Amino acid sequence: MPGENLSRDEAGERAALLSVDGYEVDLDLRSAVGDAGGEPRTFRSRTMIRFRCSEPGSASFADLIAPSVTAVTLNGEQLDPSAVFDGTRVALDGLAAENVLTVDAQCAYSRTGEGMHRFVDPEDGEVYLYTQYEPADARRVFANFEQPDLKAPYRFRVTAPEGWTVWSNGAGTPEETDGGAPAGQGREGRTWNFAETKPISTYITCVVAGPYHYVTDSYRRTFEDGTELEIPLGAMCRKGLARHFDADDVFLVTKQGLDFFHDHFDYPYPFGKYDQAFVPEYNLGAMENPGLVTFREEYIYRGRVTRAAYERRANVILHEMAHMWFGDLVTMGWWDDLWLKESFADFMGTFSMVEATRFTDGWITFANNRKTWAYRADQLPSTHPVTADIRDLQDAKLNFDGITYAKGASVLKQLVAYAGRDAFLEGARRYFKRHAYGNTTLKDLLSVLEETSGRDMATWSASWLQTSGVNALTPEVTVSAEGRITELAVIQTDSTSRPELRPHRVAIGLYRLQDGELARYARAEADVADARTVITELTGEEAPALVLVNDDDLTYCKIRFDANSLDTLRDHLGDITDPLARALCWAALWSMTRDALLPASDFLTTVLRFAGRESDIGVVQMVHAWAQFALTHYVAPDRREEGARLLAEGALRELRDAPPGSQQQLTWARFFAEVASSEADLQLVDGLLNSTAKIDGLEVDQELRWVLLSSLAAHGVADEHRIAAELSRDDTASGKRHQVRCLASRPSAAVKAQDWARVVEADSLSNALVEATVAGFEQPSQRELLAPYTGKYFDMLERVWEERSIQIAMITVRRLFPALQDSQETLDMADAWLESHTELAPALRRMVLESRDDLARALRAQQCDTVAG
């Protein structure tokens, strides 16, 4: 990745010097269909940029990552490409007040999900293209000024193979001619012209091209003043997925979201049409390109899934829609303020989903899932304030994390309570109108919120946006001989090296057991800002069986319990009547397990007792993931075998007891397959796969077949021939990814060596197949087999970081860390590497440091479990 980085200082200097009036981008993608000579590498990209310079005579540069440049013209003067282009930048000297730059280049197709990604469907041989740029990969497709604060309108012109359709941010119209193939190329094609966009940043421009299956609809809205708005809607996927594509549900959520945002933002959707493309081998969950949102195609479900999967998709659709205002219309000036789009979209995605769709219990998922992600990220040594210090693009890439998304969203949820819902939404409305098509910083947002709420936003921001770390809130209860509360206090702590006590608005719930239910009988809201705060409103109440601090999930904190409450949860967690309170307790117990305050074996016992009684299927799935992680990393080594046996027994019991055909049955079937390890368990997994065993109501569809086969492969029961036979049943892009993962999971030294070489030594796999390979490579049952790769991991880090794209490097560095070699020796090796590589790229060091911290946490949790055992 040498030469590809861009620093904040460089971007600031360029923004002070230049302003961009417009782009005209002409792409010729006919080469995408390939030649007999092999897979195509490049396509032609011709860009004209009109821009102004505030200091005529100055020098600057344009960004472009391309194998070659054919021609560069600046203000009518032809420049020598070999003299001005270094592979990543085009040098621009002697700028005039008004400038026209034209760059004609051969840009590369991507297999890594960055830039112009090219995918060949193994099912039918069709080729599909799409772009993905965030944070700075538009320069892989056309020459530009690649930073968010140099916004401009764009006109795209794209020539594609005959029979394809092309989409971009603006509405497209195909020309009647064949596109005029360049001399010697000889391919027929068709050219599409796209309407000029509004001023937007480079990273949210987009092109999608290929024989996609495309469905249309429309959204209509009449506003109070009588004006009407019609938005053409479109949704697309590969032809091979068309039979699974439930576009009607996608359009339903889309229309509900547009209604919600129009109701609350008082700013009509500003980007014309609204297409949504579900694309293969996508690096992200989705991307908010205005007028052409892109999603990973895994949101099209090939088999039966639970309600939680549809809720997740709805949340992502609405998250990206919120970006049309927070991020696209108004954009952060630099990646320091990435939260100005991602935190808001994460919060508004759930807010709109709960209020506008059928997923009215979305705050439970938010509390149990998103905030758990934030709590983990906020306890890493790399934690940072929500408003981060982003020095360069590598920093930016790593800051799409649990702090920027989930902590930021959690803090915004608090802000709504602090400022008031109406004041918050009015602030958003003023923010959009005041800064439309512009760029902002933290100060711009806080100023409008101060106007609308009358609150001191600077103080609030200093505590919540400009500091890092998470507080723990613990109840301290004193009870009289008569069984009444004489004092209830909340103790606030911060375990970071620089303690920060924050102002929390919390609800404290008191719960008692009655008729077999654990229900709330008293509640008080209070401001908790000090190390110890007495909640006077609860004095004199009946002594509780459970005290739940942060009831209703009003603030961002780790919940702790007093001894009596913890005892109650061990026996009665499943008796809590309120699903949100139950989810908060599950998350709190998991947090205590991670912090080595609760033995991991105790957590597994709680899972075995109560997960089967959990009604919220999303919570069940989250608890399953935690249980597997605890067994793999936190249970003491000498207790793992027994823990695995008990977990598999419990999973099978719940599977057999679940209502036939229910989503609970499906969830427990998947979990059983994932934790099965004994000969008897694997025989049942095998029987379910080959139909010699049956559980009433359980439909073993193709996706569940791959889950079952993956378990068998990891334990050496299914060989490559059986895996190949399964691929013949499902010879699709999805099937290929499953096959690669199953092959990599086999317990063979030869297999591990081959897959290590494919990922680390070679550079031939797509991003999706790299992900599948590393997912299969690391198996908890194969610790001894993987031990030789510990030293190899640390030896390969620098080379992989230097030679691979940042996306592939990130996958490799994070996923191949030897976390299963959970010993002090491995921790010492990580420390030694960090100490001897202090001058390396901060982004690489950050990933190794985070993995090292996870390993240290695992060792502490294992020690806690050992002592308890």
C-alpha cells in the first residue's frame, strides 16, 4: 500500500487551495466480458475536472491509482504522464485561477471489493460489476480530488457490453448508437448517459453494471403545502438470486422509511431516484451512495431465516437511508467527524425502524447487540473518543468501528433524552437546511442543538463525544430488618488509566418475584454524575430481588449487580417479564464474563438454564454466539471438554423441545451443529444431512445443509469428495464460498499449509474467498494443528501490509491472529513484536494491539474460571 495514503494535513492544504466545479467521467467497461487470452485486467477511464485555485501559480495534485495513464492535459497543455503520474497521484504545477484537467487512464478491475469490483458468477458465467469507494477508492476508477470536503456535481457516461444495464447516482438513459468501439477493440456495446448529480463527495459516487435482475416500484408523497414528490424505486440482484429475491419487502421498508424521514426531517429526499443493489463479494454491510445504495447480497436469503434476519436487513436499509441526509446531503469535512454520519445513521436506523416498521422491538436488539459491540471497542487499548483523531486514510479505514457506529448511536440516544425529542429533530431540520450540500464539523451540529434545546451542548459533548471509555454502574443497597430499603446508591467507576466520571440519566428498576414472574414494581429516574449517588426516590420501597441499573437502557454504561441481584439472576433470569430488561441482564452477564468478574462456566450454566425460555429470537442468537465464544476463549482449558459436552446436550434438548417448524427450532438446530463434537452428536448431524435422521418440523434446506456439513468437515467426518458433492447440489457463488470454508476447516496439516499459502503467500483469491478461507482455517478443535502458525503470523505481518490492498491486509491480520494459542507465550510474542515494530504503520499496530488485548482478556477470564472451578 505504499504511496496510497493521504494525510489530514495534505487534505486540509488542498481544500484551502482548490474548489471543484464539476466532473465528467467517461468509463468504457466493455473489456469486462474478457477475451480468449484470459481474465481482463483494465478498463478505460477518462475524466475531465473543472476546478478553481485560490492562489494562481500554486501546485497541487489529483488522486489516481491505476496501472497506466495514457494522457494528461492541464488547461490545454499536454503533460508527460511518466513525469507527472507516480502510480497514485497526478502532479499539477502552475495552476491557473480556473482550470480544466483531463486524465485518460487504464484502471484496474478489482477482486478485493475496492474500486471497480468484477465478479464472474460460477453458476452461469455472467459478469457483474459494481463500485465501492469508502473511504478513498474512487481514485481506483477515475482521477479526482479524493477527500470528502471537495464536493462537486458529477456527470457519468458509461459504455458497457451489449445486453447489460448500467446504473449510477443519477437517472440513466442509453444512447441509440453502439457506443463507438475504439479502434482495435472491436466489441459492441451501449453507452449510458447519466443525469448530473447534486454536489457530493467522491466516495459516494457509484456505478453498477451487468445483467442484473431489476425490479421497479415508486414512492409518492404529497406534502402539507400541496407539493408532490415521486421517487422511482429500483432493486436489483444477480440473476442467479432472482428466485430468492423478496423485493416487495425491500420496497415496503423503503417506503416506510421515506415516510418517516419526510415526516421528521422536513427536507424532501434530494437525490431523485432510489435504487438499491444487492451485489456479490461485498466488503461492507452496505454503502449509502445517493440514488444507488449498495448492499451485500447475503441480505437476500436463500433459505429459511429467523425474524431477526429480516429485522437486521430492515435496519440496514433504514441506516443507509438516513445517510441521504446525515452524510450525503451534509457531509463531515474530514474523517475525524465520521460520527456525524455513522453515529446518526446507526441511531436513526433503529429509531425509524421501531417507529415506522413491523420491527417495533428494535431497541432490544440495539441494547443486546449494537451496544455490546460498542462496549467491547471502548475497552480496547485503541479506544478513542467518538470524535476521533484521524491522521490519514489508514486511520480512517480502521475507524469504521464500534465506537463510531454503536457508541456514537448510544450517545445520541442519550442526547435525545437530554435535549428532548422535539428539540433534537428540530435541530436536525435546521442542520440540513443550513448546511445542505456542504461540509460540517462537531461545532456546526452542537450550535443548532443549543439553539433548539437551550442546553449547554459543549459540556455534554466534552463528557460524551470527546472522551473515551465506558463507566460501570453498580447498585449498593441497604435494607432494614423490616425488609425496606433504607438507602439505594449507584456507584460509578471507570477502569481506564485516565478515569472519567460522566453525567448519566438513568432509570433504576426494582424487581420482585411474584407468581413465578420477576416483574418491576418500582422505578425512579435520576441523574448520576458522581462516584456515588443516592437515589432518594426509592428509599422505603420493599426490598427487591433484583436491582436493574439503567433499566430501559437510557444511558451508555456497563451494568453491574449487587450480590443479591446476581443470585436472583442465576435462578430466575428467564422469569423476567419485560423482554428489554431480560436482554439488558443477558448483556450485563456477558460483560461480567468478559471482565473476568463472572466465571465463564457459570455463564454457560445460565445459558443452558434460560436461553431456551428466551422469546426474542435475536437475543437467543446473540446468546448462542456469546456461549460459543466463552467456551472457546474464556472457559478454563481443563473444563472445555465438559463445557462442550454440556452445551451440545443442552442445544440438542432445546432443539427437540422447540415447536416444530419454529424459528426457535431452526436457531437451535444451527447452534447444535456448531457445538457438536462427540461421536454421537456428529452422527446425528450426519443423519440430518443425509436424511437418515429427522426432527419433526425441521426443514433441512440448502443453507442449513452447509452448516451441518461445515461441522462434519471441521471434525474430519466429511472429506473433499463429500464437500465437492455438496457443491454439485449448490453450484452457485454462495455455494462456492461455503465449499471453500468447509475445505479449509478440515483437520489436516496439508490442508492448513495449503490454505495459509493461498492467503498469505499468493494473491489470487477474491476478498470473499479470502474471508471464507480464514473462517475455515481457525477451528477451536484444532489448536495443536494450528500451533506452528503462531510464529509465522508475526513473521508475515509487515510483508502482507506492504503488498496487499488495505482490505485484504485487514482481513488477514485480524482473522489469522493466533487467538487459539491462548498462552502467556503467545502473549509474549505479541508484546515482543509490538515493542520491536514501533515505527510501523499505526493502523497495522492497532490491529495487532487489539488482538493482543483480546488474548490477554481471554487469559484473565480463564484464570477466573480456574479459580471458580
